Amino acid sequence: MIEKIFKYSFFALLLTLFGCREIPVKKDDLLADDVRLYQRTPAWTLAKAVDDQNINEINRQVLEEKIPVDFKEKKFGLTLLMYAVITNKIHSVQRLLELRADPNLPNDSLTDSGMNAVIFACDVPNVSPQILRLLLKYGGNPNSMECGRNFDIEGDWTPARRSALSYAIPLFGKFDKVKILVEMGADVNRCEDGQNSPLMDAIVLDRMDVALYLLEHGADYHCKYKIYDPSFGEDGHYVDILYMLRQCIYPLDSQEYKDKLKVVKFLKDRGLDYLKSPIPEYVIDVIKKQIKPKNNAELQYYLKRY
């Protein structure tokens, strides 16, 4: 009896996993990690093989059925390699690359940001760093950059030009993908069309450890950054790295603060003295709200050290 129950449960699970994707769906609401994007296309069987990491069927579809290995679905313009990357299917990624899938081919650049498989590997947090290594091993460009466009905050189209390196900077945790890109030749200073440099992105994301790593690997600490502050007018103004660091506010007993001190020392050793740089007035107000000093003495103590 128990054996029968197990068998029925197993078949029910298979039906759930594989049967649901066969039901025809409208693709308007599907996300990039949904294999059903490839329904009703010549690559549907290949897409399912990629999803299942069925290497034999991938081989058959590409080599015998002659399904284009770089076939794109229409909603996002995702190739099967991009889909395999986004869904962290490392065995499918490797086989598609062996079958000459192009890791540098962008997705839709007319109505999307024009990202390639390398950028997707850097952007999606749960994608294994080993997948990024595979993409670079098979010709992926460590200096990959978006080539499409996005909507800005006012709803207008604007060029999308973020680099793979900027996308690789995580909000928290290890930054293995940053290290892999740099080891494989990524330009730590590359940015275009007024986009933030990777160093700027690291500072904005409060990743002082990543900022230090980039500085140690050649990031330009003399670079100016454009910020928008109503007190300086609508067009924004340019500030240096010391100004940016003044906006990084952490408790004095935090790891972020300890990492920030390492950045401060790196810059001081090269002639940029953070502690002598002015503190923007509005930053003091932010400190009062975030750190909550009990009195002026505590505030002054913090200001001398942060």
C-alpha cells in the first residue's frame, strides 16, 4: 500500500513539474525565468530540454533537428543560453556553449536594455559564479555593456549602458563575480554616457569592501561623479570621491565602517585626506536621524570619526 502511495505521489509530482508547462498560456505576464516563453515556437522542445538539463535532447534538437542554438523568444528577446543562465542551469549552459551559443549576443535592444548572457549572469543573484566563468571561458566579454534602452524616472526612453562589472556588485555577501570579471580583464573604469562607474556603484550600494577591491585594482579615485541636488539646480553638479564617502553613514562598531576606514586610508596614502574634507550640511541632518546621537557631544564625537 505504501509503495502504491509513493508511486502515485511521484507521478503527481512529475505531472506538476512537467505537465503544467504544456498548458498553453498567454505570455504577457510571464517573467524571464519561465520556460513557457518558448511555447508555440520551433524551439519549444529544445527549451524544455534546456530546462530539464537533458543534454542528449539538447544535442538532438541542435545537431539533428537543426534548431538554431541562439533562437530568441519574442517577449524579451532571450536566447536559450540567456534562459539557462537566468535559471542557473549550469549543465545546459555548458552544452549550449559547446554547441557555439553566443554569450555576447544581446537580447532585445529596441524595447529592452540589450543585455547579454554575461550581464544576466552578473545581474541575477542566484546564478552561480561558475556559470560566469563558463561564459567567459567560451568567449564572453568581461567588458560587456548594455546596448539598448530603458525608461527613465520621467517615463522617457534613455540609453541603457551599465556594464557587467557594475551589475556584478551585490547588495550583500561575497562579490566573487566582481573578482572573476576583473581577473578576466574587465576594465574597472569603464562607463559610458554619464553612467556610474563601478566604483561609484560600489559606494552608492554601501559596499566599501568592493570599493576597496576596485581601488586596489586600478579604479580612478580622481574621477568626478555627477549627482543631482536641488540646492545646486536642476542640472546637477560634479563631486569627488571624498564627497561621496561623506554620504556613507555607518555605526562606528559596524563592519561597513571598518571597511570604509580601509578606503579612507587607501586614499590618504595617495594624497586624498578624507578627514579634512568638508561635511555637507544635509549629511549632518541625516546623521542625526540615522545615528541618533543623544547630545551635541556625541554628535561631534561621531563627526570626527565617521
